[in-house]
Amino acid sequence: AWYVRGYCREREEFRLYKLQRLWDPAVLPGDTPAPPPEPVEGDYQFPEKIRLRALFSPEMVSLLVEEYGPRSFTESEEGLLFERGFSNYAYLRRWLLGFGDGVEVLEPEDLRRDLGETARRMEKHYFP
């Protein structure tokens, strides 16, 4: 995903905008006041709120490489060990569910439990 950093006049702060969500961008007529200088905060990444530790099956290698690069995991006898910080629980949950049974969450425990409960609810749809 691509993002652009810009100044929101409504909120009076710099924000990160996902380009995919800018459906009808337009240049507005008239002069636009210059925003205040942007604070320097190093590189602009999302803050890490959740530390994921997961084991992916080897068949998932191309998906991990496509999303996070060839150095995003370590290979072991059990599979592909993936460790990374995430800022958004809902996004992380949806992303992991997309791997089906090709991933096992090792940590955090609450996410592991959440996905297990989701799998049980899904099972009722297919094996009533």
C-alpha cells in the first residue's frame, strides 16, 4: 500500500493518508494557506502496538515475500517464523485470516485465542 503524508486543515495536524482511499482527489481553486512546519520525527512508520510472532507453512513463502520481503522471516523445521510489529489489531486479524490454516499465531495469546474462536464459529457454517 502507498501512503502520502499531508496536513489536515480540519484537524490542524499532519496525517498519513492511504492513497487507495483517496477516491476523488482534486486541486481546489484559490490560494491554500501554507501548513505549519512539520515536526521531525524520524521515519514515518505506524507505531508498533502489537508484536506478532507466527509460524507460516512453507507454501506461504511467496505471500510473505510479496508483502514484507525475503528477509521478513526465518526458516525452521516447523515452518517460516515471522516476527513483526503491527499498529492495527483489526487489520492484523483480517490479514492472518487470509492465510487460512497456513499460519499459526504463537503470540500474542489474545490474538491466538481470537483466531481460534473465529475458526470455531466458521466451522459451524461448514459442518453444522
